Amino acid sequence: MNNVSKQAKGFIFFYLLSLLLYHLFMRYFCQIDFSLYICMQEQVYLYIL
């Protein structure tokens, strides 16, 4: 049972880390080309946060 919770924690940690990396990448990417649709979405998402 303890092993399952470890896996769950690891998965959640990995998910949050990948989400953070994605946002950092998008922020850097959108400085280069802001006209992309995904960049507009990102700005709206960050504004909500």
C-alpha cells in the first residue's frame, strides 16, 4: 500500500514539474513570436492565475 502512494506522489510531482516547464517554455517561445494562438491562450491563462 505504501508503494502505491509513493508512485502517486511521484506522478503528481512529475505532472506539476512538466506543467511548470511547459509554462516557462511557452513564455520564452511567446517572446519570440507572440502572434501565435497558443501564446494568446497562455496570456489569458496566466492572467486568470
